[in-house]
Amino acid sequence: MKIAAALLGAGLLVTACERTPAEAPPSHYLSPVDTIPPSPIADPVAVRWMDGFCTAVHGYRDRARREADPTRPVPGTVAEAQQALSADLGGMAARTGEVVGKLAALPAAPVPAAETARQAYVAKFSKARDRAAAAKARLDRAKPGDQASQGPAAEALEQAQQDIEGTYDPVGAVTASPELMLAAENAPSCKA
């Protein structure tokens, strides 16, 4: 019996050695190699452009927060109210004008969608700037204490704020462009 077992073992050993690699039994531990597609790489020109675009737009919001003065006293007279409203209109004109300047200073747009976004934002911020500046000029020409001059000025300030409504998310303006969305993911100022 021992001899039969030894012969059987030797026969199995010889049979196993004679197999070619193609005949080797499949292993339960091997799995096919999965390849991971490389992550797309953002175009550095698009990243710089998006960073500048986001900087310009977020700059408005940041400056508005810095300039807001919650401790400012409530005006006691009509003349003081005129001055406060004039200062608000001037601040609005300056902030929106700064954004227009920064957007105009951006280099050439890397893709058409970037130029479309820039032009839309320039139009909105320019409209708000011009509205606020014109209302400030009218208010400043009014006689001190002219209560009737305040209504139109306050309405112009509110309208100027509405002119730029929807512009606080610069990345939202480029969602149709995968290249710009990838650039925005890599632009530090777009993460604000």
C-alpha cells in the first residue's frame, strides 16, 4: 500500500511538472489588473485666468464686508442722511468699478466660455457702477436737507445691488465648460 501511494504521488508530481504554464490551474487569488485612468490635468493658463476671475468677483464681496460699518450712527438729520447715502453710493460705485477694472485686466480668455463669462460680469458690474455713480452725483448736487433727493438715491442704490445679483459665484458662470471647471478646482481664489 505504501508503494502504491508512493507511485501515485510520483505520478502526480511528474504530471504536474509536465504541464505548460498555459495549463496551470487558475488561481483564486489572482485578479485582473485594473488600470486607473489618469486624472485630467488642468491647463495652467486656464487656472491662472480662473484665479484672476474669482479674485475679481470675490474681491467685491470681501471689500463690501470690510467697508460695512455696523457701528455707524443713525443719521439724526436729513443732511446727515444725505451724506450717509452719498457715502453708500460712492462705496458701491468704487467696489463695482474695481471689479470691472480687474476683469478688464485679465489676460486673453483661454476658451470662449471664459470670455462670455467675463463679458457678462463686466456688463453687470458696469451697470451697477454707473447707476450708483450717477445717483451719487444727483444726490450731491441736491441742497443739503433736501429730503426729496433721498428717495431716488436710495432706489438707485437698491437697484445697483440688484444689478449684480447672481454674480457672487464666479464658478457658477463657467459650469458649461469642463476645462474651466477643472481650472476652477485648481485655482486658489475659486475656493473662497
